[in-house]
Amino acid sequence: MKYKKWSLEEKLEILSSSEELGIVEACRKYKVSTGTFYNWRKKYDTQGVSGLKVTYDARSKELKQAEEENRILRKLLSNKEIELEVQRELLKKKFGTSDPKKI
């Protein structure tokens, strides 16, 4: 299921329309779960408008970039480990040992 990302203006509109229509009707009209609505209302009551601001965009870009770097580094590390394992096998076949100090 794809989730909708609500802007600050949309959240404020839903909260204000809930006073006119009622919570259940406003949630149905905008297709928002009541749990999400109550979370927004709680944040709005405690922190005001700043509590409803979108905070996931900047963090998610940094997170995606870090995950991509992590994926590349893991791939490089696994390739290096495979290369070392192949070298050990070749040494074992050639000299009968995999310990390079004994050669």
C-alpha cells in the first residue's frame, strides 16, 4: 500500500474541517485514518504548527545516500574477501598450505 505524504497546509485544513464536520466525517472526506488524525492533533496541541511540519524529506535523502554508500562498500568488501579466498585456495593447491608465512 502506498502512503500519502501530507503537507503542512493539508494537515491544517483537515484539523480545521474536523471542527465543522466532526472528526469521523473529516477523516472519511480526506481519507485519513483516525489514528493519524489524533496524532496530528496531539502534536498540534502540544507544539503548535511546528509540530506538524514535514521532517522526513531531508533525513530520508541523507539516509538513502548513506544506505547507497553502505551497499557499495559491502559489495567491495565481499569482492575483496572472495579474491583473498581464491588466492588462499591457489596457494593451498600449489604449496599444500594456505598460510603465506610458511612459504
